[in-house]
Amino acid sequence: MRSFDELPAPPPFRGFDGLSPIEASAFTGFAGNRIDRRSENRAADAVATALADATARIYLFRADRVLTKSGDPLFTAAEAEALGIRREGAVLLGWAGGGPRLAGVIGDDAVVPETITETDLRSLAVAGGTSAEHLGALAQARSLTQWHARHRFCANCATETAMANGGYRRDCPSCGAEHFPRVDPVVIMLAIDNREGGDNCLLGRQPRFLPGMYSCLAGFVEPGETIEDAVRRETFEEAGIRIGRVAYHASQPWPFPSSLMIGCHAEALTRDIIPDETELEDARWFSRAEARAILAGTHPDGVRAPPPMAIAHHLIRAWAEG
Ligand SMILES: [Zn+2]
């Protein structure tokens, strides 16, 4: 068995000078959250205190749909009350705009006036229906409210649990277990083959995609796996391509329900694609000129990229324009 002593020296830290002051993650949808979470301020009565504050503003959901009034996703406590917010399901996101920010849900049977619009968050993000700051906060709000909706019972002893810590924990009154909101890491990668003078990237198509759309490959990180190993395993499983070096590019909160997309560029060591037909209906190599045409919407075969809110768009763009 190899020990750490037998490995060559790890790569040294190169300093910050080569890094752009603008993070690539900032260009992805749901990355604009400016809420000050103040996680040290999550006392047992934190939600009730925040709801009683006249400056409180609340993001509201019915199931997984966002409520807005004339495009504005923020409601006062009185407005939320009138719409039938379930007070016991409200969570404290943090502070912004001079007051507390919360998230809450209304019942499936609540009667909502016609001035209120209900939209799923993905459509709102693609359509640019609200600001980047609100989209980021709505991602936090949706992941948390969906976690509470799906994790009412203790995973250890099946007793009904109670919200604690402003909504960032559920406690079991029977066995004492504490449950925390999960974030599921997903690797999403653009494999690049630039061996022997080539200059191509690998994109795949899932059957559920819109016509013509091709995107990066992606998959959940498994327990006991590094990000780099997950990129290599998923690319081989989905496309039969062997990967060497892996370079992190950007991350994106993905609140469906609670993933963190970890975007990487991946060095292809082989070229023959063997698509996993249970996941992909097609996978192809595209030249850098084709990738630029795909982003511009001028590819001769009508191939399209995901929209700019998606991290896949930026992985492709960073390579195509690099
Ligand atoms: Zn329990």
C-alpha cells in the first residue's frame, strides 16, 4: 500500500496574483444571494421574533412555486398572513435591506388573488423574471423549505421531528438526533481533447432536453469520492471517455431541490465515445469553432447550448473563448 510519504511533493500554492478578481461562479444563476446569514443569531424564538419585526420581508412558496406580485417576490408579514402562510413552516434566511428575510409556504388550498403570480423557480431564472439577488435568495429559500417538507420524520427512529435553529436544523424529541439541511454535490464537466493538434469538447444530449440542446455531462459525487475522481468516473460511465487532469472552474447553487453544481474542465485521454444509452441519447465532439457557433445560436445543425443562467453555458464559453 502506498503511503503519503511515497507520493511526489504536492503542487505548491501559486498565490492569488494569477486569479481574476471576478469569480467565474458569479456569472451563474442563483449565485447572487446577498443575504447576511448571521448563523450565530438562530435562537429558539428567532423566527417568531423576525416575523414580528415590521421590517421583515418574506419569500413565499406554494409547494415548489414562487409567489410574486408585479414581479416582486417579497411580502410583508401582514401580506403573508393574509395569503395563509404556515407560521410553523417559516424559516429565517438572514438579514438584508435593513431587516430580516424569511421564507414560508402557503397551503395547497390557499385562495390567492389574481394579482399574485405563481412560477416555478427554474422558469423564473431562465426568463430573468427577477433580480440576481432575489434569485440567489430564492434558491436558499426553496432548498430550505423543500428540505423541511421532505424531512419531517427522524431518519434514525421515524418520530416526527421539530424545526430548530431558525430552520437550519430539525431535532428528534425521541432519540435526540439532530438533522441538518443537506447539500448534494454534483460534478458537471466539459471534457476537452486537445491531443495531437486537436481542439474539441464533448457535449451530450439527454432525451428530456429541448430539441437541439447539448450540454456538459454531470453526475452526483458519491460517498468517499473526490471531485476529481467523480469527474473521471462520471465521464467514463456516461461516455466511455478516460479523463486525466481536472481543473475546477466555478460552482452554482442548484435548488432542485438542494444541489451544488461543481463545474470543471476535464482533460480527455481517449476519443472513442461509448454513450450510456440509459442517460444519453447522443454524445459528440465539437470543435472550438462549433462551440462558438453553438453559443451564438448559429450552428448549422441547430445545436444549442443551455442558457446563460446554467453553469454548463459558462464551462463551454470559458473554453470556446479561451
Ligand atoms: Zn429520532
